[in-house]
Amino acid sequence: MATLSLYNNRDYTGIHDVTGPLFVIAGIHDVGYNELVEIVDAQGVTRQGITLEVAKGLAVVQVFGGTGGFSLAVPRVKFTGRAFTLEVSTAMLGRVFNGLGQPVDHMPAPIPERTADVNGLPINPTARDYPNRFIQTGISSIDVMNTLVRGQKLPIFSGNGLPHDALAAQIARQARIMGDTEGFAVVFAAMGVKHDIAQFFIDSFEESGVLEKVVTFLSLADAPSIERIMTPRAALACAEFLAFEKEMHVLVIMTDMGNYCEALREISTLRGEIPARKGYPGYLYSDLASLYERAGIIRGLKGSITQVPILTMPNDDITHPVPDLTGYITEGQIVLERELSRKGIYPPIAGLPSLSRLMKDNIGLGMTREDHPHLASQLFACYARVKDVRSLALVIGEEELSTIDRRYLEFGDAFEQRFLTQGRHEDRSLDQSLDLGWAILSLLPPEELHRITAEEINKFYGK
């Protein structure tokens, strides 16, 4: 056991044990959970860490850069008495940082306007305003059928090999609030991504000319697990500054939350905690909620935070703990379907499992277009009928279907190939998407459209 000596009230030498990226220090006092720690190793290099667990006279610390080269007689351990913070400013727009908020774009650190605690502060529920105003993504299947609303938390459930990275970049490039051309920004956080994917995001933002309104946090796959855990917190601290102090509307895209939860499970295992479902810690729900609930609108303030977390489902299992718990916290989900992807459809957004729970209160006359609610409902209903007809055709053969059933098959093919399918750089306006929806519906006879009024049929059908 190393000898422990006290430099001052919060500076120590010597550690008790090292396990992977964690070390245990004994004989300490007045140390808090989640406290920032500075460690000077035997070569005089300073590393940072954070306390994960505190007991009487003991603390477990995770080192951001790992514990490689550590010895038990490490020269100095300093507990700073504060949480991990991020220096924030509007100069962060257009910049690229690692998961800890350090610049990685070969430019000097931006001049800070203030220091923010990455853990943020919970929004008082009584001060929250109801999410409102349509955010246009330029993607028909989202804008028409799964509308994103300012202040909403709308996750994307994907699977390995599906194009969620391309969809995330497209949303970041194209998203904007209808009727508000100023004060919109994107905070993009990527966790556990490979180097080529990280470069794809950067190139995508640069080539499209939107990099100046995007703050990018990239935690690569070879970064320590603790960096993956800090990345969304640093991104949200930046978003809170831009939204609630600089009065901007901020869209936060976080990918991949599956990698974040894997890092959480890894650290939980190292700490020897009792595992819950599939080895994840029992506090997975509350940990995810501490991130997702930082989205919203505060009454009396002009800014807002909207979240689009993206997660990959192992084996496309929507009942897996991560998507399952995410669904309880957020307001809907957009599901990517492997069958559509195999057909070459991009984005492969599933028509029926996808849902935006706040959509109904933020579309229609005075908000989007008067026909939007009924059109979306009719598209859902008709596509559900298509699924039934396709199942029937597999049993009796397509040639045995009725005339109207064949019309539904024609509608289903057109819906997937013309409405759902669009280019990765194709930015459709809401009017274009709605008009395209009407063009697809016009393949069916008017008497099949039970969710649309006669006035809407006269105005839009077949036009």
C-alpha cells in the first residue's frame, strides 16, 4: 500500500489501487461525488479525472486519459472542489472539439465568456413552457408524418449498418424553424465514432456551408470511456449557454447513445456494481433522464433546446434496455427499418412504428398548413392497409387480389419510392412534402379517403 501524505487540505500523494482507468485513493476527507481531480504522474504530466464514488476516507477516481504509466507512488493528486466545467462562448460556433471540450481543429481555444458546469441544472417543471413551433428538417417522412417540434425530445432508433449517420448529418445541415431565419444553431455530439465517420461529419458540415452555425463535439472510438460519458454533458452545457443566455434556438443531435450506454456499463462493471438488465447499471433510466430532460423551453426566455438523440438497437431489438428506457423519457421515436433499407430507400424511416407525440398540437392552420393533420393521418391509415394487403398477397397471390387492393399496392410502392425516398442532400420544403403526399394519395379513389374532409379533397386531390 502506498504511503499517503497531505500537502494541504485537498492535495495528496500516493494511491491505494489501480484497476483499468480507475484508481482508489485512501485517507482522504472532504471530497465530493463528481468532483474534478488533477493528477500529476511520475513524468510531471497533468491529467484530469473525476470522482465516481466516495466513501468514508476513500474515493474512486476515473482518469480521462487513462492510467497508463501510473505507479502507486504517483506524485500528486489534487481534488479541486468543483465539478467538471466547460468554458463556453458564442465563438464555439463553427468549431470542432473533443468530448471534453478541447479544440481538435488546429485552432486556438475560443475566448470564453463564462465557465459552465457540464452537469447543468434541472429545469423547474413549473417554469417549463409547452413545446411549440414546427422545426423543418427538409425530410418528408419527418416533416409530414413525425413532425419535430421546438423543445421536443425525439430520438431516432436505428440498427447496425443502417444510415443513421447520414440522416444525422442531413438533419444538422437542413434543420430550421419555420419563419425564423436567425438565432438557430446546432450542437452536434458524436460518441464512440470511428475516425472516418468523424471526418464525414466535419466534411459534410463544411461542404454544405453550415459549419458556422454548428458546434461539434467528437469523442472517437479510441477515447476513454469516461470521455464518452462527458461528451453529451459538455454538448448540453454549450447548448444551454447558447439557448438560455444568448437567446438562440438550439438543436442538439447526439449519436450514438448506444455507445454512451456501453461506456456507462463498462464503468459500472469496473466499479463492481450489481448489474441490472443485460448488465447495464440499475440507474440507467435516471442517467438517461438527466440528459434528455435538459431539453425544453423556459417560460419567459426566448431560447430553446430541442434534442434528437440517435441510438443503435442491438439485433434491431426495440425492447432492448436502451431504446426501451429512452422511449419512456422522450416524446416519441423515429424508427429506421432494415427492410426499407434493403430496398434502397433512404431514409428508411418506418411508417407505422414511428411517432411524434407532440405533432398533433403543433400542425395545422396557422402553424404549418390547414391540410397537414388530416393528410398525415390518411397517409398512416393507407400505408397500414398496404401492409395488410401485402401480407394477403403472400398467401393468395397478387393476381387474386381485388381491384382496390391492387390500387393499394400501387399506392404503397409510390409512397415508398417517391415520398419516403429522397436524396441525402435533397432539402424539401414543407409545401413540397405536403403536395407530394397529396400526389401519392391521388392514386387511390376519393371514396377510400375517410380521414380527409370533402373541402380538402376538392382543394388538393389530384391537383
